Amino acid sequence: MYAVVKTGGKQYRVSKDDKILVERLEGEAGASIQLDNVMMVVDGESVTVGTPQIAGASVAAEVVEQTRGPKIIIFRRKRRKNHRRTQGHRQDLTLLKITGISADGKAPAAKAPAAKAEAKPAAKKATAKKATKKAAAKKAAPKAKA
């Protein structure tokens, strides 16, 4: 499933768990944002195209970070007039992670927090096993020189 969303005067093709860099949107890192200007939704074989947007459709996103783009140098010059002007610009940007797409008025499905809680202890156990193996390897008796 994917959708075409318009934000900041540009259109983006997004699907769940995509990360996109868009022009600055209000919100702190970790905040949730609803993008309501959805122009098209494709779910398998079913394609819904808006005129110009789909009523009730929305895309849920999470703000990962607020950042800035690369510096752009603007240089203006008039020949034979000894006239030069230099100007710089950096665009404010927002990095978004798409968390869900909803073609109808319902809220996009979000991840269950319980699944995250279960995955973390398993990862800690695996790292603990690796740490004990490394410690055991370091404590091995040194080889006798011949």
C-alpha cells in the first residue's frame, strides 16, 4: 500500500516505514503529524485517485528530526558594470517517518507498543550472551611457549 501526499508544494510517494525529507513542518522530534492532503492511494489492485484530493484520507507520520539542507550560493553578476552580489541560503527541513496510511476516515493503524516492549528484552539477552562469551575468551589461559 502506498499513497501520494502533497506537502510544501511538492508531491511525495510514501508507504509505511518510509523516511522522507520535506520542507519544515511544526513539531518536535517524536511528535505525530497527520498529512491530510492525500492525492492518491493504491492498495493492491484498488487505486483511488482524488479530485484533487481524497476526502477523509490521511497519512500518519512521526517527526524524526528538524534539520537544514545544504548551503546554496546565489551569485548575481552584470558584465562590464563591476556589479556582483553573493547571497547564501539554507532551507529548513523536517525528516518524517511514515507510520500509517488511511484511505478512509479512520485513523491509520499504529504499531502496538506491546510488541516493542517484547522485542527489547530479547535483544538485551542476546547482548548479555555476547558479553559473557567475550569475557570467557579473554580469560583463557595463555599458551606455553615452546
